[in-house]
Amino acid sequence: MSTLKRPDPYLGKVITAFEGGIVTRVIDHPYDSSRVFAYEVTFHLRHPRVVAVAAQKPPLHFHPYQEEYVEVLEGRLAVEVEGVEHVLGPSDSEFMLKPWCNHRLYSPVTDVREQAKKHNDGWDGEKTVFLLSGQDTDEMFRLDTVFFENWYAYQDRIVVNGDKINLIQVMSMFDAGGSYLSLPTWIPFSRTIARGLGIVVGRWIGGLLGYQPFLGEWTTDWDLACRKMEMTIFHKRFANREGTKRDKVRASYAA
């Protein structure tokens, strides 16, 4: 049984990252209303901020509770699954990422002319546009727009402001988003161990040290963020609904 749907305060919202290099528009999924989130994501491939991080792949991770779906509308998108890279284009059907699979999404470094010739769509390499959506679940700690909104904002702190990545902060945010950083697959029971580490380090230790998964200054649906944090004693103290949005409890993570 899926969670009860309520009016989505994010619908129609545009979330920007990397000073406009990545633009995410929250939409209703065009043909499956049961998806818990759906975004039209645009990578502006020649934007200076995107170019600067083009050689850096995002962290490998997995989601135990949800299927995630990717459908390319324009350009190319690389989807790495269990070490195998799939380069998707508009002629490919929706790509499903199953629960527990190690994966990451990024813009591939491609020969634009060769790719355009291969797919016969005249792609000029300026941008990639794709639909990203996810399966609904009863789990409160799950992939949803509260998670993505905060994760994009945190990445901005790293890329735009030059802050150092704080692993505990990342694990705290990922755990609250039903996501866990992948360990090498040669480690026995690697996914189980990775999920355990995400909970122990990101939720338990992180919470005790003052790391919170959602920040009032970054979050549109602060009520939902508070309800998610109230699900665990380690985050409950951060669920402060008083004051204006920018006065709400903020994380005190180390840079």
C-alpha cells in the first residue's frame, strides 16, 4: 500500500544548482501518476560550473526501497549500473534502476558528431534533458523532493563555495533520502554493510554530533522535513517548526 498523497507544494517549482548549470523542474509524471516524484532535469553541458566538474563522477550509491527511472528527452546521459556504463539517448526507452543496484548518473564525455550520427537526431552537445522519477513507498526515509532539494543545495556549497565534502553530512542526507553509499562489491555482504554504516554513521552518530539531513533555509516543505526527522530520536530535536523558514534550525556541520 502506497503512502497517502497530499497536495505537492513542489509541483512546478524550479530548483537550480551550479549557478544555473543544472535546472530541475518538478512535474507530474506524463504517464504514471503513481510515481512519488518526477523531474525534468536539464544539464547545460557547456556551463562553466558543469564543465569544471565534468570529469568527476557522483558517488556510487543504491536505494533499498525504491525503483528509480530515467528517460532521456534530449542529448545523452550516462547511467552506470554495477560498473557497466549505459549511454542513453532519446531513442531509448525508459531505463529502470532496481532497488539495491549500485549506480550513478552523469553526463558522458562523448564525441558529439559521432553520437548525433549514431542516433540520427542532430544533437549539438549543448544540453541533456531527461526525466527522473521514482517509485512510491511506505518508507518515510525515501527518495523525494525534500531530499533532492537539500542534496542539490549541499552540492552547491561544495562546487560554488569551495567547501570541503563532509562524509558524515553526506551520509546523514543520503540515509534520510533512502540512499546509501556503495562499498566495493568484493566485500562480502557489501550492500548490507553499507546500509548499516549509513544508518549508524549518518543517522545515529551524525545526529548525536549535530548533523541534520534537512535545513530550513534550503527546504520548501519544511513540515514534511520535520515529520521525517521526527521518525527517529537522533533527528527529532532538529524538527523545529517555529519561526520563519530562514530562522528554523540549521545544520552545524563542519566545512
